[in-house]
Amino acid sequence: MNRSHIPGSAWALLACLSTAPHVALAFDAPRPPLTVAICDDDNEWPPYSYYRRIDGRKTSDLAGYSIDVVHHIFSRHGIDYTIDLIPWTRCMAVASLGKQYGMVLNLSYNAERKRRFLLSRPYYATTSYYYYSRRNYPKGLAIHRLADLKKYRVCGLQGYNYEGYRLGAGEVDQGARSFPVLISKIKLGRCSLFVEKNEIMHGYAMIGKDYLSDPDIGRAPIPGMRRDPFYFGISRRAPQAKELQALIDVELRRMEASGKLDELLKKASSRLTD
């Protein structure tokens, strides 16, 4: 292998992978990409990925825990990257092909995603709540266990994953493309409830989308739900997908052991309130 023909960022990745523990890399492995193109949901996912605000105005600069973790990992190895927030269904469809995009920031698990993407180690976890209209249900909802969700008409967002709620295909109305539309559907009685991560809904409040301040919106934790882990997803069709997954996993282990992941998460959460 002629080192003079390997770009610096690519050589750094190969060198790290060849020496990192628990990582096997073939001697004649193809070169990794100069740039890792990443996409995520343009609805934003605070405090994990969102547009920075200045005096309440959205800028084009991205911030958040997931952004910081990516930067920390890739900058250590001289790997260039881009991150775009685009419609979620498009992000998932295009990234799975491994061409225009080859990586997704925030993925929860389901069987179809596992088939299309290599999943990193989990790097954060969230708590699931259900949200409903107090006007339509002044006494709240009779949800005492996870299976009780099936008693109600559940709404969700296009392309989002509801497998963890044990809701099968056709059991969630996923016609909405944004949270304002989703909320209007439960207020109009088209749906009884929607399910979402408590951390995300609080994150929205901190970037000027204060959905929780609406007095009509009631919420409660979903009984019987474990915290939901989230992963980086690398397209199985992307160049050097397995090597990139291995590098990310090695770095996530190191960051977890050193406390760096906790540090970055606290920093991202506090930044939202600045």
C-alpha cells in the first residue's frame, strides 16, 4: 500500500482502526471517504441536533449533543464531514443508499433500520411520554400499561419509528409532517394521543417552540417503557461502512469511560437555556 496516495484523513482512519482494540481491518481495505455526509430531521431534535438561535432567531449553524459527539470523534482523526437537516423520510431513504448521504445522526432501533444501517453503540437514551388534549379528555387517558395505547387512536410523524411502543403497521396515523400539525390533529379529535420523547418536547420549548406551554396539552410517562437508546446509523452501502462503524464504536467506548459523553450532554442541555 503506497502511503503517498492515501489522503491524510483517510490514513488517520486506517491507522486508528488497525491499532484500536476489538477492531479488525484487512490490510488491503479500500480507502475511506474524504468526507462523511450526514443527514438528520429538519424538524430538529433538541437538545441533540438543532439550529442555534441568536436573540430568538434561527441561524444556519447547527448545535446539539449529537453534533458535538460527531465533531469530537471525527476531528480527532482528521475526518471531514457535513451535516444537513432535511425532511426525515428523504434523509432515511437517501442515506440508506449510501451515496448523497451515508450516515444518520439519531436513530432508534427497529428491524427495518437494522437491515439498512449499521448501528453504532448507543450514545444516549430518552424517556417516552404520551400527549393528549385536556379539552377532549378532561379526566385524562386510561393508560396503565404499554398495551393500553392500543385502546386509542395514535398519531405520529412520517417516517418516525413506533415499533418500540409495540404498535404495528397501520396502528399509527403517520400523516403529519411536523409537530404543529400533529398537535392540531389531537386537538381536533382526529387522534386521541401522540407519543414522543420527553427530552425532545422540553428541548423544543428551549428553542422557541414551546408546545408544552399550551394549557390544552396534557402529558404523562408511558407505563412499562424502558428508556429508548439512540444510535448513529451508517448506511450498509456507504464506502468503508464497517470500518467507520468500528471507529465510532471505539471512540464512543472511550468517551463513555472518560465521562466525555456525560460532559457533552450536560453542555448541550445547558446551552439551550443560555
